[in-house]
Amino acid sequence: MRHAAALLGPALVSAALSLAVGPLRAAPGDQPVAPLPPPKPGAAAQAAEGTRTASLPGKGLFVGDQLSEAAKSRLTDLVIDALGLQIEVALLVPVGPWQIDGAAHTDRDLNAARLQALRKFLADRGIDPKRIFVESRIDAKVLEPRLDVQLVGRPAND
């Protein structure tokens, strides 16, 4: 019989044993496990890539040289969404008809003090200031200015 088991192989022996013992049953008191909620659309791709992005309209983004409360809220949501990532690059991308170094503080002005307010806000939330970069994409074809913020990282090994 031992010789026959060696010839049949482990898979057949295991199948024969399960037939002899019978199917496994739940133990008394076992509870069914609820299924996981469905993932958000695109969440798997973002998680795999390690990129989180927010696009904020230029209008209402700043009050003087400081971030507005609405902008702070959107950026906070972005940082929370990026929890679990070790941020390698935080990219601030002004898109559209921004006026660089404007002094009149209109919605279309993007000066050094406003960029510094953005950098400080992200740094205060744990993003290394050395990893915050600005890439300007001034485009006259876009009618309204906006600020795209991208956080790129890899899953933290905590």
C-alpha cells in the first residue's frame, strides 16, 4: 500500500484522504465574513502607481498671499489620501493663464509668496520641503488658471 501511495503522488493521496474524512464544515459559532467594499474607480491604478492628484481652480485659491480655507481643505484631503505613501515628489503645477510674479494679487497672479504658502502648507503636513517642486505649464489656450498638485511616492514599509 505504501508503494502504491508513492506511485499515485501526493495530490491523489490528499484527494483520497479528503474523501475518506469528508468535506470540511464550519465550526459551531463561526460567523460568515462580510465581503470587502468595492474599490473606488481608478483607486487600484492610483494605489499601484503611488500617485495622488488634486486640481484646484485658480479663482478663490488665495486670500492675499495665503491659501484660502477651501484650498486648505482640498489639499488636506489630498494629503490624507496619500497616507501610507512615502512621498518622493510633491509637484505643484500651475496650469493656464497665470501671471507670474504679479503684484496686484488677483486670482491670476502667482508670486513667490503664494508659492511659499503652498510649500509651507504641505511641509507642515509632513511632506519634506526638499521634495516639493514647481513645474509651470502656462498655457494661453486654457481659459481659467488652475493649480494641479501631484504627490508621487511608493508604499511606506512601516
